[in-house]
Amino acid sequence: LLGADGPQTYVILVGNPAESRELGGFIASVGVLTADDGTLDFESLGSVGGLNQQIVDAGGTVTADLPPPLPASSPERYLQNWSNTADFSVVGELAADLAPAFTTENVGGVLYLDPYALAAMLEVTGPVPIEGRDEPLRAEDAVDYLLREQYLSDDFEDDGQRKDRLRDAAEAAFEELTSSSLPDPRRLADQLSPLVRARRLLFTTTSDEAHELLKRVGLRPSLDLGAADQLLLAQENLRANKLDAYLERALTYDLTVDRDGSASGTLTVDLTNTAPVDGLGDYVTGDGSLARPSAPLPEALNRISLDLYSRLNVDEVTIDGDAVGLASNVLGGLVRTATRVDVPPGETVQVVFTLSGNVGNGGYELDVVPNAVAGIDTFRATIALPDDDLVVETSIDGPIRVERPA
């Protein structure tokens, strides 16, 4: 992996959940990390818009079988949408197909990280200077700056596209990491393992030789963690703006399980848009070039696709008590149910998924999978079993296992 048998080239994808995709955030920055006999070298690849054009000019095509919502996201034209799948293994397949358009080397794998992971890296490297900011970027202020503050200024590339300072921050941090002495492995693991558990730092290879190792240490997590009951709540920004940095999510799961394993209940999701109506600018609150609606939407209205992955079937979805349309499909044993939700500024909208199915009669297990959104979700579950109840209240900053043995 570190180039003992010859140089290895890895694509670095830096996502920003200020504009969400199912994996976490849209791809705001791309780089290449080369490992040769243990020596690391990093190169930033310029604007995502420029890389999109290179892929189109090269006639990039996708050979992988893409799960929803990726096909509608046109990843062969828009690299920023490569992260629009909750299954990270698919991102590696996309890179193998399309990254040769902008790097001449064989792509050995993909590293994904977001502002939270970058902040953890800055705890290792120390503050780094970035263009357009008077003070160096520090670990304690990196998340807020990269999710929100940076988008409050007008800052554009030479080609007219808006500059994303996440690229500058990632470049500075990787330059420090690859040109200086690293801490001992135990300290490095302690610094970064919470980000791996939260699915904010992920790594996969384009060949399967290392997949078992990467899965074991959590860098290449499975979409399906194996419990008889499972929840993963992903989302996708539908306005191509940065309002997801102001969206808070609270999940409440109420489930009743009978002795034969029959289960029914609800997942209630309270979505709160904390964005102010005025003062953020059109780039943050308006409609981006990829998502212009047929009729103008109110400023600071957050429009997302809320995408639930569950082992159970979704019988109905309501928004503030009214039944709404939904689209469902099965991916690897999980039911993916998507519904569109509008959250006005300063308001809370309640989405309720009504679920049913069978979780088996040999005890009970629930896996709650984190989604790397801009904030950290809260979670409360009440599982009514035949003989007692399981009650859990926590934050979803890593995988959660709830279980009662048979």
C-alpha cells in the first residue's frame, strides 16, 4: 500500500457536507497522493470544474453497475457527485473508471475525507496558512470555517468558478503530513480512529487484495453491518447550495417486536433549518447551476432528498402529518426509500417513516450506521420486546449496536 513493490497512486477526494451527498458531502477538492517505497508525495489537481471537462474530453464512461441515486447524478460529467452513494466501495469503482482522465498513473485507490477529518489532521500537523485568511487555520476552528465561514466571501477562480478553500486547506495539511515526521502509529491511530468510525475518513483500493484488511480496520465499511435490523439515514442536497451546514437532524426510533419476530414502528426525523433568512448570500442559500427549479424557491429554503436505508419495509412516509410520495428499491438486502423534503429557514419539519417486517425470533439486534452530514445526529430508540424494553439515547458519531441476546 505504501509503495514497497513500486509506486502507488491514490486519488484524494475531499468532501464538504455543507452541500450533502449520500456519502457525506459534494467533492470540493481533488488531489493525488503517490507512495513510493514509503515516501509520500501530494499534488493538488486544481478546480473540480476543470477536472469535469477533462473527463468529458476523454470520453469517460462508467463500467460499474451504479446504485441509485448515482445514475441520475451523472458522475461521468460531474466529479462532485462521485460521493452520491452511501456505498463507499462504489466510489472506488468510479475512480478506477474515470480518474485516468486527469492522472496518467494507474489509480490504486481512493481516500475520502471531510472537514472533520481535516481538523483531526491539523491536530497532528499544527495550524496551516491558507490563502484568503489572515490567521492560520487551526484544528479547533477548521470545521466551522470550512462548512460555513468560507462561503460568506466572494472568492473566484480565474475561470469564473467559485474557489473552495477546502482545497487550499487540504493541500496545506497534506503537504505538512508528507514532508514532516509523523507521530508514532498509536498516537496517529488515536487521533484518526474516531473519524473512521464516523465515516468521515475512508479508504479503498481499486483491487481487492487489501479489502479485507481495510474492512477490518473500518476504512472500507460495508453498507450492511449484518444486524437483523439496520438504519442509515443519508441525504442529498437538491439545490446545489450550502444550506446543509445549517441543518440539524434528530432521529427517534420506536419499534415493537412480537415473539415471532414480527416488527412494526416508526422512525421520526426532526429536521431543523437554523439558517437565517438574510445575510448568507445567494451562493449559500440560492439555487446552484445543477439544480435550478422550474419556479424560484424561497431564499434559505433547504430542499433535500432524505434517503433511508433499512432492513424493514417502508409502508408510508409523512411530512408534518401528510402522506407524501416515495421511491424505494432494494440494495444488497437493504431497502432504500427516498423522499423529497423542504425545510424553511427557522423552522422544524417532521418526517415519519412507518416500517414493518421481521427481525427474527432469536433475540434482537439493531445497527445504526452514521452518515457524515455537516452536524452530528442525535438518536433515541425505544425497542419494545416481548419481555422488556431497550432504550438508547446517544449521538450518532460512530456505529451503534443495540442488542438483546436470545
